[in-house]
Amino acid sequence: MVGVEGPHLVEAALEANLRIEAILVSTSGQRHLDVLRSLVPDGTRLLRTSESLFEKVAATETPQGIAALVHRREWTFEDLARGTPLIVILAGLQDPGNVGTIIRAAEGLGASGVVTCAAPPRPGFESVGTSNPLAPKALRASAGAALRIPLLHGAQSSALLLQLRMTKIQTLAACPAESPSSANRGNPAESLPALHKPWEVDWTVPSAIWIGNEGAGLPLEIVRSADGRVTIPHATTGPSAMESLNAGAAAAVLLYEAARQRGILA
Amino acid sequence: MVGVEGPHLVEAALEANLRIEAILVSTSGQRHLDVLRSLVPDGTRLLRTSESLFEKVAATETPQGIAALVHRREWTFEDLARGTPLIVILAGLQDPGNVGTIIRAAEGLGASGVVTCAAPPRPGFESVGTSNPLAPKALRASAGAALRIPLLHGAQSSALLLQLRMTKIQTLAACPAESPSSANRGNPAESLPALHKPWEVDWTVPSAIWIGNEGAGLPLEIVRSADGRVTIPHATTGPSAMESLNAGAAAAVLLYEAARQRGILA
């Protein structure tokens, strides 16, 4: 069950035909309910509350007097892998705003689905646990996309790796651009998958893109398992000391490149 | 004068050779100062504070015991317009996180500078006022880029329009993708600049891109004044009811397309 708050998200839940457990409305929220009335299925439970009670249960700072308790849709890996899939896998993202931004971009740029990884106590995979995409802040940042796009929440990354291999989906690991200093670090004998610029990747085949933690990136185990690494290089005109893009912006750029190649931007 | 807080931003200010008025350090911040010591110019004023006093002046929730008061660099329009400029103009962005994210992307993807507009009391331009890019939250979201990239803060949009015209810089207005319903709205006789997809724009000429408010977009006056409109279309595979990207992600996509065409991503 997911709590969605505010007229925009309640509207998104209604339009997505999610099963509604109840709609909670305060006096000030009545006007929003009036607008949405035609979308509310007959027989939906309406719970009327006082303003002060609503404010106590609200997760937002400026509650707008309307919320709904909805049943999330259950998706399977097959739902995400339909057609020529482009699956976004979030492994280790801590910031709910980034998680929501990426889900919004995934929907808008035509990805087939999003997976968020759970954190299992297995060596090499400890750091893949990702912020809940249906928690209030992530849901708001997604502008409701998390209620619509096929979404697997809390997947085991080891099982996921196996499914991707079995379904012959090309896997790419999003990696930060290497600065001249970091390029010399690490074991030079260690072989990592080939590093590509976004436009060098063939995104027209079934693909999945792993996006890692804002600071630490992806676990080495996952990078090693990928068919290729993809990086958005630094502009040669600027300083290259820092990550040039935050996780949400970087994901949007990669998804744009994929959508452009696929010719699905109308 | 700008207050920068935390070891990363203090380091960014030192590396950018900004003039330091003072460095504020608490007992717990001493270890950060030790690391940065070689970057601190001789004769820099060090103010030692107690932990509790530092926490009172800190803008962050988990202060790290080090901050600096620095003189911001004064930039002119000419600094931003050097070479083949790509200028990002923020007009009406309210969210400091978006402002910082865009400045970070502008630096990383090789834009020549960023302008943030002030809000003048002039009809048609009321809504261009933009969140302060050097305020704590925006500065953090920029990962320090706001201390390095040529930045005009609080520009008058009318004067800016004139400068862009005089310097023959192509101006583009970033516009949301039109949903089928909104496309029919408005006065059909009204002529707006031609609408382009990102890859249809020639970004290799001197260019400036206007980015508007997260919800309301750009004022019509500014859209009308532009040489062209540019939009990131919705994927044809998904719902088109909502804005597909947030302002930060959309700006990153446009800057990536420009950088790709310019061949400056190493």
C-alpha cells in the first residue's frame, strides 16, 4: 500500500487506475476532490478529517488537504523486458530526489521499466540498497511516474544479473568520467569491460543500464559483470576535478541518447 | 561575500583562488583544515570557534566544522561571451537544487557561463527572478561549480536581451514538450519562434539557452524574443500527460547535445 499526497499525485494514481483503498480529505482539500470527482470510482471510501489531523498525517510541509491510500501495481521482470527493453537499474542511490528524478526521466524518455535494488548482506553487493521509490519524497520528485512505469522495487542484484544474462539483455554500467589522477589508480592488470562514450553505445538492442551511488558509484562486482561501461566525459574546456553531473542529470543524458538512437522522441 | 561550508566547498574555493576573508574552524573541523593546509594562503585569517557556536552559524544539518568567507569573483558579460559562447540563462528557477544542478552540468559539459536573472517590476518579466546560485543549498548542489564558472548573478533580462542581440549570439528558449491538449491552446494566430528538437539545433554557433520556471516555463516575452524554441519531446512509448523531465535533467540533456555537436567531450 502506498500513501500519495496532494492533488497532482492523487490525480496520477486515479489516472493510472490503481486500486484505491481510501481517499483522505480535509475541509480545505474538498475543492481538489471536487475537481477530481469524475475520476474517482463509485464506492471509493472517503475519509473526512479535520485540518489539524490531516496536517499530522501529512508528509509534506504545506499539506493540500487531499491524500489517497493506493494499492501499488505488482510488476514482474517480464513486464519490464517487453519489446526492445531499456531497463534502468538503480543500485545504491541514497537520495530520494535523485531516485524520483531518474524514474521521471525514464518514463519521459521511453525506458521500459525501472528496478531498484535491495541491500543484501553479500560481499561485493552491500552497497546496492536504494532509497524507496514510492516513499513521499521520491514519488513527488518522480511527478507520479513511479505509479505508472513498470517498477521492480527491492530486487536482489544477483538474481537480476542472472535474469539479464538469460534474456540476453546488453548490460551497461554507468561510470564517472575518469580524471587523469584516478585513471592511474587501481590494479592495472585488472580487466574491466570496455569504456564507451554515450554515443558509441548501440542502444537500439535490448539494454539495461546500471546507475550507482551518488558518491561511491557502482560496486566493482557489478561493473565487472557488465557488457560495457558508459561514461559521460568531462568537457575539455573545463576543470575535470569533480564529477561533472549529478546522478539524476547523468541518467537523463544517457536515456536521452538511447531514445534519440531509438527514434522514439516524437 | 559568500559563505562556503564543509571541506569540499572550502577546498573548491581555495582551488579556485578566490580571495579568502577568513576561515572558520571548530575543534572537529581541525582535521579538515590539516588536509587543506597546503592550499591556504599565508596570512589567511583563521577564526577558531567552539563546536556549539559553529553549529549555530552553520547552514547544514550536519556541520563538519569548517567554513570560509570568500570574496566572489566579479564577472562581466564579456567573460561569458568569449570564444564560441554557450551561455545558460536561468529565468525564474525557484528551486536552489535545480539551480545548482544546472550550474554543475553547465561547467561539466563545457558551457561558457551562467546568468541568473533578477526579478524586475516590468510587465512580462515579473517571473524571471531566480534563486541565488551562491546561497548554501544551490552552492552545494553545484558541487562548487558556482565558484568556478563565469557567473552573472541577478542580471536584468531586458539588458541581457540587448547584449545577446548586439553580440549576435543565437538565443534559444527551452520549452516543455506540447501535449496534444496544450498544442491547441492559446492564440493560433500568434507567431512564436520555430520549435526544434535538440538535435535539430545548430549548437556550434555562439548560443545562449534560456531555461524557465519549473512549472510556469519562460515568460512569453522572452520566448517571443528568441531565435528559436527547443524542446525535448516525450517518448512516443509513454504517457504524455506530464512534463517528462525536471528542469535540471532537461538542462543537462540540452547541454549534452550542444557539447556532443561541439566535439568537446574528450
